[in-house]
Amino acid sequence: MRRPVLVAVLAAALLCARGVGARAADAPAPAPAPAPAPAHRPSVVESGPSKAVEAAWPGDGRADLEVPDGVWADVVARLGLPGPTLGFSLEQMASYGRDARITRPIAMQFRDVRAVPRTAGKLSDDLLGAVDDVGELVRMVHGLSDAVAGRNFPRPKGAEWGPAWLPATTTPSDALETVLARLGTLAGGRDVPRSDEARTAWRALPEAVQRLVVRVLVGTAEALPWLRVAFDEPFLVEAVGARAREEVTPARLLALASRPWLDEDEALTPARSRAAFDALGKVDRDYLALGSVVFALHLGVALAEWKAVRATVDLKAVEGGALWVDTPFGAVRVLGTGDDTVDGAAGPAMLVLDLGGKDRFVGRVGTPAWPTVPVSTVIDLGGDDVYDGGELAGAVACGLFGVGTVVDVAGDDQYTVAASGLGCAWYGTGTLLDLEGKDRYVVRTKWGQGAAHVGAGLLVDLAGDDAYECAEQSQGFGSTWGGGLLLDLAGNDAYVARDDGAKSDLYLGQSVAMSQGCGFGRRADLGDGHSLAGGFGVLVDAAGDDRYHAQCWAQGCGYWWAVGILEDRAGNDVYENGKYSLGAGAHFAVGCQVDLAGDDRYNQGVETAVNQYQGHARDGSIGVSVDGDGDDRYQLRNHTGGSGDLCSVGLFWDRRGDDVYQLRWNPLGAPNGWTETPPMGSATRADRTRTFRDELGTSGVFLDTGGRDTFAWENLPADRTGLPTGLPFGADGTTWAYRAGPRCLGVGIDVAVFPPRPKAP
């Protein structure tokens, strides 16, 4: 088990008192009872023309997306900062309390708001650079949870197999015998019988197929020793209520691992959850990461080798039911090009390789069955396939106490699970890799499409116009000690968290998505006290005109010591959301949303977007929303567009383009310093607490640094009742400052920093 970071956090009495949702989310801003106006009325204290700033035309790469130093110097001066850094130190964040699960990658995110999008850009660059190397992707996603293992691990070169126990000169036909013997040795010297029919079927397979099978099995054999020592077997057997290891089932393991997250929705249940919390201390995450990386490296070599020769291989000559070999760690099956059905109820398989056809994979496929089958892999080489987990939770590429992998090389495919699948991890590594086709991914409830609790969950799609649908807690979701990644390389894609997925009365009947790049922790200060810091959730889309839809908590959001990132690199995109979305964080968390290029639309005509989104942060958090280029349209309401609340920093930046801001001040109740907070560089008034919070600032920053912009205020009351003094504000080429109280200041700057961009001939 990894040593916890000393900078820790759990702040029960010190947290905000505006309410917590039944789904571990902050309550929406209620309409409080009428109260006397605060002694200090928030107001715009400065408004005027902005400074001209000279800057060379920047490049179009992600690394070029940096706020110009001249503009930031103006921000720093207007906020009265002693230096260029706007954020919170490790010591300041430590004041919030304790939590042994806070990891170093999360603790380091609060020091400087400008470093947040820089870090997100470096991470997304690295991920996109590794799309053809599944081993490197798995390593990086485990690294998000500070499980650092397998870096520069040696992989096979050329025709080499890799390990010393399998000489490079061994032919693929003979290699299977050696690999099966190795598996028998790892199982304690057990023999792996092969029938004459199996030997004949194996020799009849094309050499390229044999090499693919052997490489995957070699990776499995190399990973097994690390995976076996990653878990405390006696503890897990007892914790799931089994009398022996043979009685441990995937259903029992999933019930144990998920118990703390189900408890959130119920009454106090410490007796039922004790073992589940103890399990967090019974896993060696570095060994788990290393075993996962070792397997994925060999898998990556196998796939690269297959892609290089597949056009020359005639798979149609292979008859159905080509090979079946039972091993101590699950069956090895090779199926032909017919339309096959693979049913997980037949028992967990170590490897299923299907050579083509319109196939159906049902039940628990590509999902391990610890401790007997720690690694389970499905590879389909072609055809329009259906993967359906049915009513089972933990199916189809679910890393459930082990490594679960599904690879689909070609075809327009459909993937569906009830919960916990399609690249999900529970104490393991779950990977779903789709290389080609127009695909549809559905998680009917939660925990999928790149989601992780203790481990790494990855969904990687390399081509096609794809559709992603979930109810909640999916699509790049990272929880405790977890890294979740959804990476889509190309195509016009749709990401939808359903409006009926997780409705909450505390959010006016809207659905709490916690999806599309969401880091999420367990808040229990109002319950059993077993709060758990969250992890890293990341969604990266590299190209295409995409649509992102959710209602609350989505699109680069963080909750309770967690980090959520959404990066979109190109295309004319549409974003629809609401509270705590589009680069938002609450309760010691970081949310970051970056759209690098394209003419984008943010919440156009979306009535559920009422407040607290797009560069908004609350309660010791940082929220960042950045648009790099394009003629964009925004709908901004209260607490949006760079707005800080309760010792937090909110940053909004549109780098360039002719943009339109549709602005609405919508009163959320009687004036009290919070309800009337406007959009665009604002900060909410904070009452004196006589705690460390009084020493922390609250800041909101709005920046638009290029283009001819339009600011259109809607529905302002004629008598200005309840309006902060100085509203409306904002115009092309102007700056403003908004003061809500001591240490609570917002800044807005619109300036044409860059000369007009040369038009293409």
C-alpha cells in the first residue's frame, strides 16, 4: 500500500453550510428566507478601458495556450497580489483537515490557477501521443492515482517474445507449448493437457494469428506474479464472507468494493461497510499497476504486429471453433469468422480471440474472476459486434480485482452494460479499446466508459462518429485512488449523461451527472465520517464537431479532493450543462475544461444552466474554463464566467475570436452577498469565520484577449432592485473590478491583445 500524502484533508465543521445532496453533491443555491441586506453591498468598483498589450501571434498548439504575461500582470495588479501566483499553498490546503487517501498528483494542483490548464494540456498531449501504445496509456492512467510503476519497462523488440523463458528463436507454432508449460509452473506445477484436436487446430491457424495469441499469453504470464501479490488473499476471502478461495465470486468482490459508494445513499451503515474501508489498505497499488502495465505492453506489441500484417492474412479459411485449451488461469479460445456467441456464463476465459463475423459477447466477458483468473482478455478482429453485459454489474472490460480487457479491431459495434463496465476498474485495470467504426457505448446506470475506483479505467476509441450514453459517474470518472480516462481520437461524437439518470430534489429535479471528465470523492462528514478523497477523471476528444450534454456536475468538474478534466482539441462543439460544470470544483477540488479551437456554443438556450458553471469554484477549490480560438457564443448567468466562492479561485479565458456573451443576472433570493453574485469576473462575499478561512482570498477572473466581442445583458430590472451597484458592466475593450468584501475580489478584462489573424487565401 502506498504511503499517504501528509497534506491531508477532511473538514466537517469547517465546510460550507449550504447543504449536501443525497448523491454526495453540494445542494443548489436555495432561495433563502428574506434577510437584511449585508452591511457591505457588492459593487463594481472600477470600470474603464483596458490596456493595450503587445504580444506576438501565438502558435496553434496546445502548449501555446498560455495567458499572456502582460495580461496576467494586469490581473495580479488589480487583485493586489504580492506576486504572479494565484492559488493556495500546501500548508493552506492542509488546514482543511485530514484524509489519508489524498494523493500527491491531486495535492499539487492548488498552488497556481494558471498551472491547472497547463498541467491538463501536458497530460492530454501525452495521452494523445500514446494512442498507439496501450501499455503507455495504462501506465499514465495509473500514474494519475500516484501508482508509479512500469516506467521504461522493457518490451519485446522485433520478433523477440520478451521473457528469458521463451527464446526468441522459438516458432509461433512451438511457442504455445512453452507458454502453457509456464502457466502450469505459475499454478504450482500443474500440467496443462492438450488434446490432439487442439494441437491440430493450433497448427492450422495462420502464423500471424498464432503470434497474436502467443504474445497476449506471454503478457498474461508475465503479469500474473505481480497481480497475485497485489492483493491480500486471506483478507479478501474473509471479507466477502467466503470459507475458501473457491467460493470467492466476482459478484461478492464487487459488492465489497462498491459498498462505501452505495452507503452514501442510505442511512448510517458502519457495520456493513467496515471491511470495504479496510480493503483500501489491503492492496499494493504499485504491484497492481506494474502487473497491468506489463500485460498491456505485450498486448500493445501484439496489436501493432497484427495491424502491420493483417491485410495479407486470409482469415476466412479458418473454420469456426478453431481452438479451445483449458489452463489453470482460464480457457484460451480462438473462434473463426462466423457469427459467434460468447457467453460469459460458460466460465471466465483467459483469452478469447474472434477472427471476424457479427458476434455477440454476453455476460462477464473481458472481466477477471479473482483469484483463479486474474487476467481476462477478449480480442475481436472484425465485424459489427454486440457486447452486452445484461443485468450483471461488472461486465465487459471491467478490471475487477485484476485486469480486464476488450479490444475490437474493426466494425460498427454496440456496447452495453448495466453498471461497472466498458473500461471500468474496481481494484484493477479495465480497458476497452476500439480501433475502427461508428460505435455506441451505453452504461445504463453508472461506473463505466473510463471509470475507476482504486486502479485505472480506460475507454479508447480511435475512429468513427461515436455515441456515449450514461446515467451518471462515467465518461472519464476518477474516484478514490482511481484514474478514469475516456479518449476519442476522431469523429463527430455525442457525449450524453441522461437527464433522468440521477435526479435530485436538491437540484430542482435535475440530474447529477458526475461525468465527462469528473473527479469524485466520498463526502461523509454528515454521515459515518468515512470520507474518501477522490481521484482523476479525464475526457479527451481530439477532433470533430462534438456535443456534450448533462445537467449538473459535468464537463471538467471536481468534487471532494479530486480533479476533473475535459479537453477538446478541435471542431465546432456544443456544450449543454448546468451547475458545477464546464470547469468547476467544490470542496477542495479542481475542475478544468479546455476547448482549443472551433466555433463553439456554450449553453445556448439551455434553461437548466442557472448558476455556478464555466470557471466556477467553491470551498477551497479551483475552476478553470478556457477556449483557445473561434467565434464562440456563451450564455452566462450568476456565479459564472470566472467566479470564486468561499475561499476559491474561478478563471475564465477566451483567447481570441469574435465572441458573443448573452448575460443574465437572475436573482436567487433576497440579497445576502451570495444570491446576487453576477457573472464575468466575480467573487462571492464571505462572512468572517474566525478560522484559517479568514486568511484566504476569494477570486474570480474573466479574460477575453482577442477579437471583437458583444456583451448583451438580458432582463435586467428597470429599477435595479437588488442589483450590485455598477451592474451592468462589460464591453469590448474594457476592464472592470467587482468587490464583494474583504479578500473577495473579481476582475474582468476584455482587450484585443493579438492583431487580427491573417485570413487564408
